[in-house]
Amino acid sequence: MSVKIKEKPVASPCVSVCALDEEDICMGCYRSLREIGDWSELNNAAKREVIVLASQRCRARYGS
């Protein structure tokens, strides 16, 4: 018998600095407007993918 452990939800990367740039990317968390809107419906794996993409956007904008 296997025991299924409930995974904790991935926390939102929102930092309460909600301002969209000209490409509809939030300047606070670097998620797209669509990613922000879809967040509550995404599973944990998809949320982690969004966080990776947002991190890549931030690095592309500011380097490192």
C-alpha cells in the first residue's frame, strides 16, 4: 500500500509591485499578464515552470 502525501501549493511570486510594462510583464514578479491570471488554476509543476520563466525574464532585463 502506498501513502500519498499531499504536496504543499507553490507560493505566488507576487511582491505587491503590480505594474505592467509595454509587453504586459509585471515589473514586480516578471510574470506575464496571462500567467498572473492563470496562476490559481495551475498545478504545482506548471507554477514552477512559470517561476523559472519569470526568473529568466528578470535576468534578461537586468543581467546575471
